[in-house]
Amino acid sequence: MSITQVQALRAARNAGIVVPKQGIDKTHEYLKNCTTPRGGLIYSLQSGGGGERPTITVAAIASMFSTGEYTNELAKRWLKFVQPLVPIDSVGRDQFGHSEYTHYYYGQVIYCLGEDGYAKMFPESRESERLTWSKYRKAFFEYLAGHQNADGSWNGCPIGPVYTACCYLTILQLDNGVLPIYQR
């Protein structure tokens, strides 16, 4: 829920509503406390958290980016944790639980990185390992085009086709830069 709240606060700030920085700082601190030594996030401190969850880790990166923290050390740790678990060169080949939700946020993260954001975060990285919007866009959009049903929907999670379509359509519109929260 942290990502939803952070993006709501970002939208409020974009609308001219004063958002106290301490609320954002507390969110970052909570996410930091949910981070395991390997760099993944657990679900909740209150419930003991369970294991690391790539989906929640991706949402945490989006949360950090939504607050303008594009080079934050936590975001870098989270990105390195999740990158091998949700590789863009196999997008769609291995759908998994919550994959729509994962890509809803992963698409936002990679869109924010654009073509050179990853290289700025990790200047020592090799070009072949860098996440770029063009690589992700090509792989994911090809997947979506190849798996769309005749009625325009996609099969996906048990929540249903409307949820899946909403997640995917949000990703498809990122290039338009219409919503301020998704602008680079």
C-alpha cells in the first residue's frame, strides 16, 4: 500500500497541495526497514513479512522514483535485486503470480529510467545489462500484441480481465507522458 499512498501524495503535490516531507521520509524509512540483506522487500514488518517479494520490491522502486529519488541507494539496491528476477528479455514468457501488478510498476520504473537513467545509476554497468525503455517497450509491447484476445482483453490473474487490461493499458500509454506522475 505504500506505493499507492506515495503516488497519491505525489498527485496531491502536483495539484498544488502542500505535502509534508516527513510523510515521505517516514515511508522511505519503513521501506528501508522492510529491505532484506539481499535487497528485496518483505510484505510487512507487522506480520513478520515472509520472504522477499519481487513484486513489492518493484513497487518500492516506483515509490522512490515517484518522490524524485532516482539515484537513491535503496532504489539502486532494489533494482539490482529485482533485475534478474523480472528480466525484460523474457517478458511474458513466464507469467507469474501478480505479473500484471509487477509490470504495472516495472514499466513505470523503466520508463522513468528512459535510455540513460540506468547508466547514470550504475555507471560501471555493461551496456548489455542496462535496463532501457526501448528494450522493455519492444519486448513487452510485442508480448501484449501477441497475447491480446479478440475482444481486446488479456488473460491474466484471477482478479479478472478488467484489472489485467487496466494494468497493461497504463503501460501502453506511458510514451504519451500525459499523466504528470508518469512524466520523466
